[in-house]
Amino acid sequence: MPLKLHLTCSCLAAIVAALAVLWAMAATAAPAELQLLMFERDGCSYCRQWNEEIGPAYPKTAEGQAAPLQRLDIKAPLPSGVTLTGRAPIFTPTFVLLSEGTEVGRIEGYAGDEFFWVLLERLLSDAGWSAPVLSGGLPSNPARAEP
């Protein structure tokens, strides 16, 4: 009888160890690599407006940390490793969210900072990202913060 108890404990210990390894792997699994492409052109007034209203703050936000911005001239060829699932951008600015190099969403045009943040958060959320809440319960991006 003591032998059976020993085997049962050994099996239980092995199961617990296996579960711990699986949990550690899940906890350390890297999230999908996100990137935000901004297709723009010289003389685009909406691009200039985005650059003034969002540009300086973007890399400092949680959204900007999660999906770093890469600017592209709309007429330039796509960087290697980038796959668009929709048509080639025709409006400027066009923002394309990439996950592991493949388009998972886009924002065409710029209608102001509030719209941009809401649309971007929706794209990021659909890609599996969730906005962190800063201490004090404030949201991460400046458009949602109270003055």
C-alpha cells in the first residue's frame, strides 16, 4: 500500500510540474508584434494636422509603445515583409495596423484627435491589445484624459 501512495504522489507531482511549465510558457509568450504605418504625402493638410495634434504625443502613449509608427510616402514601395490585405492606400493620411507584418486594420483619413484615438484603440483591441490603466485610473492616451 505505501508503494501505491508513493506512485500517486509522483504522478501528481509530475502533473503539477507540467502545468507549471505550461503556465510559465503562456505567461512569457510574446504578444504579436504590432506596427502602425502612416502613408502620407508632401503638402497633405490632414497629415500636417495629425503631425501637430498627435505626432509629438504618439510615441509616448501606450498605443504608440504597442504599435510604433513608421511613416511612408504613399508613392513609395512597401517595405519588405509588409503584406496589405486591402487595396493600396489612396488617401492621405492612411494608417495601417500591422500584426507580424500583415495588415489587420486601417484608418483612412484624419478627422481630428478624438476620432483618431477611438479608431486606433478599436483596431488595437481587435488585434488583441488592451489599453493599460495608469495609476489614478486615467486612460493612457491624452485625448481621453481630463484637463
